[in-house]
Amino acid sequence: MATQRPGFPVRLTPNAPATPRGRLPVAPVRPMVPATPSMASDAIRARMVQRLAAQGIADARVLRAMGAVERHRFVDSALGNQAYEDTSLPIGLGQTISKPNVVARMIELLLGAPALIGKPQERLGRVLEIGTGCGYQAAVLNHVAREVYSIERLRGLHERARTNLREFRLATVHLMLGDGMVGYAKGAPYAGIIAAAGGEAVPDAWVDQLGVGGRIVAPTQSLRGGQALVVIDKTARGVERLVLEAVHFVPLKSGIA
């Protein structure tokens, strides 16, 4: 029986005190960078997309999505001139916005889910993003998925992402404050799960919430002590796991701060 979808935004800890002790300070929500002609032009994003294609990103859906989202709107104004460089940038509370190449690479891998094999024009179904950050990747995912649920554990970043995305009025992107390590069972099953933080292993909860034909793309601890990108597919035969290249992400943590 179908269950009614919750209203949004959702707070996953209704019993949590309003001002918990030891809570990290809320990151100041700074104004988004104004859309200047040089920064917001199609040409500057087109150059970024050309670089991504030269670096090996081949999925047309990903390239279109990366060209459609104005990355400078998700970083502080002081860093605006670096917004379209292939570099990560600080967004507060010790977190970063990932490099465009990393965002594109992970989303391209997500679109390689078993359910989409042989369907190069089709969108993913419902996607769960672990770690909203400033909201940039959620905005890109909006172009390749029918619905996006995005969880952030840091209140300051959750509020910042809401501010950043508000003017875009993305009806199918739902931002939630909660513990990403437990996923979000009410939205399951997911066609894809993508994580912007790496732990020792992919939590069992994510695998449980992944639908058959779906795919998880996440950084995890590698045998060599760093992090590696891991792809997990759920098929009718079971769960298949593939370890890819080395990456560097912030650590995956539980709880809300």
C-alpha cells in the first residue's frame, strides 16, 4: 500500500532539544554571488563542460546538467572567481563543495545503474543524497533524477542549502536535517544513493534502502588507508561491489550537529 509522502522540509529528530549543548555554531548564511554577465554567462559554464568532457565525462545527461547549474551561486562571494575552476572550495564548518570533475564523475557512475543500462536518455527515479552541503550537487541531480531526497547533519549547512536553493523552486528536491548514516527509509526504495562523505564502509541501511536495479556511489576507506570510490549495484542476483579510484572526502559521521 502506498504511503503518503511527508511534507518538506523534514526534520528527522523531532525529539531533539532546540539548543543542544555542544552544538557546532551555525554557519553564517552569506548572500549568493550576484549573477554578473561574465560569471553567469553560458560561455563560462560551457568552458567548464568542455574541460569535463576532455577529462573523460561522456554522459550527455551529466554534461547538460553541469552546464545548466550556476556553481557560483553556491559559494561565498569572495570565492566567486574560482567557482568554475576544477577545485574544491570551503563552504563553512570544515566542509567543502566538491570539484566539478568529482561531482560529474560520481553522477555519471550513478547513471550507470543496472536499471538504466541501454537507456542513455532516461532519468533516474528517486535518489538519496547523503551530505547536502551547500546544495550544489542536489541542484545538479535535479536535472538527471525525477526526485531527490538530500540529508545534511550540520544545521548550518542545511539552512545554507535551503537559502541557496530557495529561488530555484525545485519542487522535486527535498532537503532534510538528519543522520545520513541511517539513510531515509520513508523514501525507499531508491534508484540511486550518492554520498559526499566517506566512512569505513557503506552502511547496511543504504543497501537495504536501495531498490533492485539501483546503484550506490560512495567513498569508503581503502585497504591502503586512504579513500576509494565504491560502486554497489543491487540486482536480482544479489549485491555486487566494485572499488574504483582513490578519492578524498570529508569523513562520514553520525548524529546531528
